[in-house]
Amino acid sequence: MSAHIANGRLVVWLTLFIGMMFQIMPLPKMVEAWRPDWLLMVMMYWAMALPHRYSILTAWLLGVMLDVLLGAHLGIRSLALSLVIYIVVLLCQQLRNYPRWQQSLLVACFICIYHAVIFWVQFVVVGAAPFNVDMFLPAISSLFIWWWVFWVLRNMRRHYKVR
């Protein structure tokens, strides 16, 4: 394995690690409900950019790690993350060609699907998960942050020649 390939993988896993850290970082109560889904956005970018290397298995592993870090029921976020990344990988050719504003709208839709799946599984497994419209607030904040996330990750991918 060449050093170039190893550096590319290191860059991707480093960005995924940073996304995980932003996802679990404590925030003030006022903005906690608006926390963007950093890990999901970073994973969506890599699934669109390199769908043959970072897709459903990567999403599942990161989801299990996120469940462990959050102390949630094991497998809930991994199922939701895997489902959303599966959809992104299916549509990656079309998503790449959309302008950024359409991509950000679709990212918001994917994040709504992610939170709806988490709610549904918690409702089925736990049985008493109350429905709250606030669970869709991260989709709104992620809608505006997607432009920046895409720009940063694309520049990193080009600078480090990640393939």
C-alpha cells in the first residue's frame, strides 16, 4: 500500500473522527436542540465523493460508536445512519450534479429521515418515546451548515488527493 493511499484514508477517518467529536460535544441548553448532525453530514459527503469506499458498513460502524458514546440503545443510530447513507449512495451520481442549494435541501430531508427512523425505532423498542417536533430542528441548522461542510471537505479532498 502506497503512502498516498494511506494518507487519503487517514484524512477521511480524521474528518469522521472530528465529526463524531462535534456530534457529542456538549452545548448550552439554548442551542442543544439546534445541534447540526455533524457526523451524518461528513459521512454523507464521503458517501457522495467516494461511494465505493465509504458507504453502509462505515455508516454502521460509526453509528454503533455513536450509540456507545451517547449511551443509547445499541443499534438505533447505526440503523438510521446506514439507511440514510444507503439512500445517498443510491443517489450519489445525481446528488453530485445538483447545485449546492438543492444539495442542502436534500441533506435537510435526509436528516429528517434520520431523526424519524431514530424516533420510530425508539418508539417500537422502548415503547414510550414522545413525539416532539424539535427533533427536526437539526435539519434546519444542517441546511445552512452543509455549504460550509461541503466546501471544507472538498478542499481537503483535493489538497490531500483523496481518491
